[in-house]
Amino acid sequence: MNTTTLAYATLMLGLMLSNAAARDVYVNNQLGDDRWDGSQAVKSGAVGGPVRSINRALQLARRGDRVLLEKTVEPYREMLTLQAGRHSGFPETPFQLIGNGAILDGTKPVPEDAWEHHAGDVFRFAPDLKSFQILYLHGRPVSRRNVTPEGGLPDLRPLEWCHFEREIYFRVEEGRLPRQYSLMHTAMPVGITLYDTRHVIVSDLIVQGFQQDGVNAHDGVFDTTLVGLTCRGNGRSGISVGGASRVRIVASLVGDNGTAQVRTEGFSETRIVNSNLLENSAPAVVQEGGRVLRSEEE
């Protein structure tokens, strides 16, 4: 066997072994337990069964595995990091995070005692993370008003808010107080951070309520596809792609984000395919560098 044939055989053997070794890791944030091994979607034996948190699943996962979320009535309230090594895949066996329609949520309630009266029916509070913010009511972004062209506080209507001088201002309905509403705000910085990964698919997941970005492909992210995502109500952008990353956004809905629906920077390349980028709260794409390609189909 010559050197070329041996190298080819070694490569094919490696691919076959990687395919055979790929596993499914199951997550259920209501019925799971982080002491279990994630090997089953339902409890089986002493330790067989879904884990409770996505982060525990990512600790258990290996290169080329699939992490499968159970969609429950409760959002997954955590931040995720996919990074070099175990969170990459192979060309024929990508690492996958499969949401099955679940929600990854970065909001937290506004403390009742955080509000102070400003004037009339307008109240305000100062969040811990101040640079980007979104206010939520009953799990959805509240209608937002921008500051005036002169840089002043806008005239808010009832159930409107604005981010002014690093504070959140909210106008209640007549005769009501902020504590009488189910108000939440963006608290966790980033929903999903990818760094130095290869051959990754993130699919069928709602990512909302993060203070900066829903998904951030920070740098060195190659052959990565975001498919069937809904990225909404994040403080800066729904999806941010930076560095030298190469990312595809396919069949996704991105809207209600603070300064951009999709944001790019550095030397990145972002291919947007058959996706709906709403310009309801911010421009569809804000390029601070990088290349953006858009098409209806690949």
C-alpha cells in the first residue's frame, strides 16, 4: 500500500469512527436532572435520562454529537458557549444543537423596588447592564420610543418605554403602578456564543431577551449554519458575526432587536438565505465590516 492510499484509508477510517461515535444528548428543563447522563429522552435506570440544563449537556457532549432540547412550557434561562474541541463536528457529522421549538431566554424580572417615579405616569429604573436594553411585558418586547432628535426624553404613550441616559423609562396606564405589570428586562449578556468552532448546526430555537446578542459568532467560526431560528428582542442584535467567521443564516426570523437584526464586523462572511429580517425596530443588517450575501435559496 503506497503512502497516498494509506493516507486515504486512514482518513476514511477516521470519518467512519467519528460517525459511529456520535451520540445524542437529551435535555429537559422540567423532568431532567443534571446528575443523569443525558443518554435517554425519558428516565431509564439509575442514571439514564435527560439532563436538566443545556450547559450540562454541553459538558457531556463530544465532537460530532447532537444536543436535543425538549420543548417545555418553561424557557431555558441560561447562556451557552460553543467553543473549539468538543463543540465542533466533522464535515459529514456536524455538531448540532437542536431546539425543537424551545425558547432560550435571557430576561429577568424588574425588581419592584427598583422603580422610581419620574413625572406623571412615567417611572424609571437603572439596570445593571446599561449599554443595550429591551423591556418585556408578558414575555414580549414592549413598544419602544427612541429619544428625540435633540437628545431628549420622548413623550411616551401608555405602555411605551425608552432607553434614555442609561435608564429605562416606562409609562403606565392611568391609575396603575409598575409593580402591577409583569415587566422583565434583558439581563444575561449573550444567548449563544460560538468561538473557534467548525462544522456546527444550531436549529429550531427561539433566542430572546439577551442584553447584547441572541447569537454571537465571535471569531474563527467556520462551516456553521443557523437554521430555523427566531432571534427577537435582544438589546443589540439578533445575530452578530465577527472576526474571520463564516456563517449561514437559513430560514430564520430576526426582529424586534435593539440596534440591528443582523450585525457583522471584522473579516467575516455572512450568507443570509430565505430568511425574514424585520426592520421594525432597527435596520435589517448593520455592517461594521464583513461581507453579507443574501439569496432566496442556496
